[in-house]
Amino acid sequence: MAEQNVTLAPGESRLVSFEAIPQEARTFQVAVNGLAGSFRAIQAIIPWAFSSVQCWHEASGIGTWRESKFSALVTNNGDRAVTKTLTLWKREYRPAEWDYYTGWTWAWFDWEWVESVTMTLAAGESSQYNQQKQTLMSYEIKREQYLKDSDGYESAHCTIQKIPY
């Protein structure tokens, strides 16, 4: 590791800094004239790539409701195996407020959690993510969906347009 020797006169202070690049993820101890501390080195984040992002509605449903679906190919672009939690999010564009003179005002509503799954991928490995939880949408609305991993990386957003009558 790095080391520096600094001599100070009584009452003198000086900023000392140095860079230490550990070769392994663990906690390191630091000591300065009997004062002890520590820092924790962590492994670098391995970003996952999302491709072939698709969302659609199934023709079968209940009355005017249709089941929406989402899928994406997830690839570990790193040099080691990584386990992450993937979370599917959705929001809808639907009637928000009624006005007697102008009719409905439409708006995008807040993002909602759909489901979370844990996935482990080896270095260079890909896996298909397919939505497991059933979610219904009315034929009158639009829906936007995306996938987010536990490090905050997001897939492309995709939108299901209004379903034709």
C-alpha cells in the first residue's frame, strides 16, 4: 500500500492526501501516529447490457382488459460472475381529470413496481428475462415499461400503444 512520512511543528497542520488502489475487495486498516481508522475497498460494478427489449399485450383477456408482457435479453459484459436483482417498472397514460367543457385530461401516472427477480450470470453470459407476474391493462390506455438492475442501470423504455377496438 501507499505510505507517506510527514513532520509537523507544534500547532502546524497540513493536508496530506494520497491514492491507494487496492488489488482486492476487503477492509484495510490505516494508522497515523497511533490514530487508527479503516476503509473498505469494494469490487467495481459490472454493468449489464439490456437488448431486444419488447413489450406487448396479449389478445386474450377479461372483457376490455388485456394482459401486458415485457421481455429483454440481459448480458453480463464483465469479467466475473455477478448476481443482481432486476426490477420491472410500469406507468400508464390514462384519464386523470374530468372537465365538463373539455372532457378528460390525460396524463402519465407515477412509476409502479411490477416484480423483482434475482439473476446470476457468468462473465459474458446472456439470459432472457420474461415478465412472470400477470398485469392487466385497459384497451383505452398506453403503458410504458422498463427493467432496472440493482446497480441502477436501466433497459430501454418501451411503450404499448392504445389497443385498437
